[in-house]
Amino acid sequence: MSACSELEEIHGFNSAGEYRRFQGRLVERVELGRLASAPVDLRYVDTTGFEEWWYRCAEDGSLWRPVAPDAPFPGLFAPVDPLHSRGA
């Protein structure tokens, strides 16, 4: 199984704690070289009110974005559409 194929979309976190634990797993993947931080080109929502990061998969170059929950928005983790990335 590739490092990227194990990534799955998440449409909503059940709690802030669940999101923090998930964020910790992303940091572990960065430390292992499976993911690398990437600049956020176009935000998920056209506002700076949501915390958002982008990560590039080292194996296939795909971009993924975790967006922190902020009630009522439950947060998400999803691939970035290449059309929304200036670096694609």
C-alpha cells in the first residue's frame, strides 16, 4: 500500500480532540517523509477564519488539506482539486 493510498477523506470531526489527534498523525507522516508541507494557494473557504494547511504526498504529488473545525463547520480532510492549486 502506498503512503498516499492510505489517506482517506474525512468530512467532519466529532470533537476538537479528535482533530488534534488526527493532526498529530499528519505531523508523524511529515517526520517520516511521507508528506511535506505545501503552501496554501486557494483556501477552502474565502476567508482567513478557518485554520488550513496543505500537505503534498511524497509518492504521487497529490495535495491534501486539513481544515480545522470551527462550529458549526465540523472540519474536513480532503484532496485539493488540482484546478485550485497554482502549483499544480
